[in-house]
Amino acid sequence: MSSQRSGRGEAGTALITGGAGFIGGFLCRKLVARGFRVHLLDNLSRGRRDAFLLERLASDGVELLEQDLGDPEFGARAGVDYSHIFHFAAILGVQQVLEHPYATLRTNVALLEAALDLARRQRALERFVFASTSEVYAGSLEHLDLPIPTPEEVPLALPDLGRPRTAYMLSKLYGEALVRHSELPQTIVRPHNVYGPRMGNAHVIPQLLERAHRLAPGEALEVFSVDHSRCFCFVEDAVEMLARVALEPRGRGRVLNLGSPGPEIRMDALAELILRTVGRTAVIAPRPATPGSPARRCPDMREMEAVTGFRAATRLEEGVRRTYEWYRPEFESRPEATAP
């Protein structure tokens, strides 16, 4: 056992790569409540040193390591024996990936290799948790008879490798293979449309919330991929699953969906819900589908529920309301909308 396990660290010491980001920050709060010491590794290229992060850092046993995971000297300098490593650091976000597919492939694989090298040096490692993606099912939806809701064991087909969006999926699918052959105690999760406060502006729910918030009287609300559907999972439900699966022996060696089993909702219906939440009345103006966007995405959550004993419980209406409450002061502090 690690010498760090005393007082606040009785449960162990966890490292979260990309820890200043969206899911990492909420997971930090969940792990601290469970008695962990937590180190947040982040170079702050995307994460923000905002009030939420400062509140995490004020907690006993939480430390920010403002460094690059890819720095070859970081692993040699790391003096803590981690019991759990959660790997979230990656290039992500549809626009980022579309604009930088080559960098997405190279960087995401390099970051994972660095995280695995660090994990191998840990004497008391109990679990390495790798955040893959629901995008791994995109090719199967396109080429095979993909069941919806989608279980983890379905065959995975590849979409067109020339599509820029495929780069992210490939980096994560290759990552799954690296983790599975690493001989580390491991769990792979495939997040499905996790949303909530502080998730950034390059995602459908905050984008629609901002557009709805700024609508002028009589203006239509633009909605892309209007006939596509998703199952959204509120971030607090997602991190509860993450904490449970990392501590549950039956989660070791598993590949599990991370998300909500429903309801599956079309983008036009989501836009109507957002209009109601914001208190606006407007017609929906359909816009083209986002390139490479899967028409449907809904996870089969039975395996995760069997392992963790937990099922996502936050209703979409409640989660969207709480997300808007967090974003609204930010929208009002900026005179213009953020570019999608």
C-alpha cells in the first residue's frame, strides 16, 4: 500500500490526467468525498483555473500538477505511488478534431502511452481507467445492423479513414487495444454524451443554450443535425459510475458504456426543451447535419449497472436547467455569442 494512505488519503491517491477539465473536475470532487487524495494533472491548454477548479484545490488533499503529461521527465519526477489513474487527457471536441485530425491521432496516442508508462511504475496501482468514446460505434452504425440501445460486445466496424472526424475514434480505438494489452489492472469506459456545468462551449447543449438565450424577438433557433438523436447523461451521474467502477473488483478488465439508457431524444426535441428552459418562444430552423455525426447514439447500460449497482437518475429537464443556471452568468457577461 502507498505511504500516502493516511487521513484524507485512506482510500488511496488518484491521478486524473486532464484533471482541470470537465469530467475530471467533477470526478475530483466525487473522489475527495470518498476519502481520496487527488492530483489533477493538466497543462491548462483547455482546462480553466476558474472558481470551480479553485474550490477543488481548496479541498484537503487536492493538488494541481500544471505540467504536460507528454513531458518525458514528468514520470521520472512523479514521487507519488498512485492507487488509481484516470486518463482523460486528449484532444477532443468535434471542431478541434475536424480541424486537426493528424494532431488528434498523434497526440492522443502519445498521451496514452505516457500515462501507461507512468502506470507501470506504480507499486500499488489498483486500477487504470481509460476514457475511450462512444464514437467507436460510429462505423458499426454505418455499415452493420447496430442494435440500439448498443451493448459493448457488438462488432466494431471502421468508418471512412479519410474523414477528419474518424481520427478521434481511431485514436481511442487504438487506445483501447493498448490498454487491454498493457497487463495493467484496467477498466475502459465509453462515455456517451456526458453534459453539465463547465463543459465548455463546443458541445451541443451549451451551444443551444447560448443561442436560445440570445434570441431576438421573432428570430428562429438554428439547430444542426435536427433529426439525429442521443441519450444524454448528466455529469454527476457519470462520475458516480466512474468512482464506483474503479473501486469495484468486478469492474477490472471490463469495457463498459458510461452514460444514460434514456430517454433517446432528437435534436429538435432537445431544442424545444432548451427553449422552455431559457424561457423563449421560437421556431426551429433546421440546418445540415454535422459531418460524420452518427444519426443515433444510445448505450445499453445493463453491464455498467450490474457492476456498479447504479443507474443514471438525473432527468434531462433537471440537468439542462442546472446547466443553464451555471452558464447564464457567463452568457450575460459576454455581449456576443461564442462561435460554434
